[in-house]
Amino acid sequence: METKAEGGAGIRALVDYGPLAAFFIANFLLPAETARRIVATFTGTLSGLGQVEALLLARVIVATAVFVLASIVALGIARAKLGRVPPMLLISAGLVIVFGGLTMYFRDPRFIQMKPTIVYALLAAVLGFGAATGRPLLQQLMGSAYPGLRESGWRRLTLNWVWFFVGMAVLNEAVWRGAGVAFGPARGWDLWAIYKVWIVIPTTLLFAVANVPMLMRHGLTLGDETPVPPEG
């Protein structure tokens, strides 16, 4: 039988990664011609464009629209199943809605491609500010996820995530800009979408796991285990 904690973890995974999965599926599994017909049914935004440009833009618009709608659904699921909307999900979904809307309105994929950069930069700035001013923002958000962790561990974890987010912001810019220049708009968009799902998510999970040994040295307890004595 599924426990309440396991059910909550499943819902968190769904609302965190479901919108990205929907975006990926819409971008790669929906035929470009079908996307063009969908867009042409609701708007004349593709009129006057060449065939290749129209097909690419249609895929961008449909995939972005699915991303926006899935993010809105994720907010509703989180509110209904978890009883609250996690702050990170609210920030991410809000930016998806804003930048996705700009992408569709201006017919420019750069807006949705820049969204992760802005998210990472904001996270790095907020956590960095908290660390510099002695405000344990990460501890306030995730305290229950790391039982027994001492202040030294929270400080180290916060700084690790700050540098991780800075690196991911730089990497996102390098990928979407570099792929577009090197391979053209169509392939560049697809390569960025692949990177967003198949590189970013595993990298983030691996980084989180890589921090566990350090956290255990700073008091983190796993289950009923006795805390590891501090170093030195």
C-alpha cells in the first residue's frame, strides 16, 4: 500500500516534471504539419511565412502553449493534492506563463528559452543574499527534507546551490544561443528542448545526491540512522 509520504513525493514529481514532459512530447511527437494546422485554425500568425519557417514556428507555438497549460494544471494539482503551492513551483510556473505568452505573442522562441536563465539567476541571487545576510532561506523552505542538519550544513548546502544555479544559468544561455548559431533555428530549438529535459533534470538530481555525503557529515539523518559526527 502506498504511504502518504510516497504519495506526496509522487505528486511533487508530477507537478515538478510533468509540464516539462508535456512540452517535450508536444515538441517531438506531434507532427509539424499537425502543429501548423492547429495554429492556423486559431490564428493567422503563420500567414506570409515560408513553409519551413511556418512549420518551425507552429511547433514552437504549440509546444509552448502545452508547456503553459501544463504548468497551470500543475499549480491546480499541487493546490488540490498537497494543500499548498510550493514557492519554487509558483515562481517557475509564473515565469513559464509570462515568457510562454511572450513567445506566442511575438512569435519568438527566445523568450521561453531565456526563462530558465532568469529562474536560475533569481534563485542564485535570493539564496546568495540570504547567505550573505545570515537569513537561512533554504532552511526555511526545505527544513523538513533534511532532518538533523546543522547550521554549518545549511550554509554549505546553500552556497553549493548558489554556484550550481549560476553555472546552470550560464550553461542555458550557451546552449540555446550556441545551438541556434551552429545548427540553425530548427535544429537549435530541438537541441535546446533535448537539453532542457534530458540534461538539466538528471544533472540537477545528480547534484542533489552528490551533496548527501557532505550533509551527513554535518548532521543529516537518513531514516533511523545516527547522525555522523562532525569533521575535525
